[in-house]
Amino acid sequence: MEEMTKLEFMTLFSHLPLNDSEIEDLKTNYWEIYKTFLGNGTDPKTSWLAVRNIFAFKNQQIAERIKNG
């Protein structure tokens, strides 16, 4: 896996029922976390998985939205 662009990064979250605040948080904070992992020598796949897991853990209410339709 190669390093993602910001558009690719955001596309991976596009299937989720996100509100505007969550989308903005992804564009800024979580994108920066991804870039920080890469800048510290973490490979792109592991960087993506780490950010995805952090996002899921901190935003568990999204799972409820998915479950409730």
C-alpha cells in the first residue's frame, strides 16, 4: 500500500453516516494523525489501520447510527 492522498483518505470514510463535525475532524485532525504516523516511519497500511481504529474507538456513536439505519 502506498501513501494515500487526502482525497483517498476521506473516500475510505465516505460510506459512514458522518455529520459535518465528524467530516471536518477527519479532514483536519485524523489526516494529521495519519501524516504524523507516516512522518515517523510507520508504513502507510499500518498508519491507516491505526487512524481507522482510533477514529472508531473515539466515535462509537457512529456504529449506533449504522445499526439503527
